[in-house]
Amino acid sequence: MNPPQCRLLRDIPAGKTVRVHSLTADKAARARLCALGILPGTRLEVCDNCTGGGMRRIRVRGSSLVIGDCMAEGVECVDCIENDDHTHSQGMGFGRQRRNRGEGHGREAR
């Protein structure tokens, strides 16, 4: 089986759903992408490519975001397979870990 072909998020056409393969941006841009929920394994949909303005509108984990071409150049993506277990919106388990930490809703009364 051939390895998946990676493309930059900047080059993905509108209407396409992809899975983030890796983040190749510099350290500051990677931190910002991670804060936005764009992590390896995360599924995202490209909604609009505003070619004149150099911006992309994407949907990630139920949220609509706009990022610039320079940020989109640091995101390598692969096509989603319909029934691929790795394409769920939780990415590689980051969301599940975050959700488990918040179950206690603060400190429990003693």
C-alpha cells in the first residue's frame, strides 16, 4: 500500500474534507494552529478559498475559522477516507483527554 499523498492546506480546493497529517510551520505558528485545534489527525473541511485575499475559511471540530495562506502553508493534509477511524473530530485523542480533565468541574467538596 502506498503512503498517503500530502498536500498543503493552501492547495486544497473548497468543499474538500481532509485530515491533518503534520504541522511544518515554525514554532510560533504551530503553537497557534494547535490552540485553534488544528492538530495531526484532526479532520477539517475547506469551506472557502478567498484567492484575492490570501485567506481560507475552514471548519474544524465544529467551529468555523479563517486562516491566512502563510499559516495554511504550514499544514500538510491527506484526503479523508469515508470510514477511516482516524478522521473523527477528536483527532488523535487530544479532545478526549481534555474532556476527561473537566469532568470534576473543579474541586470536589470534602
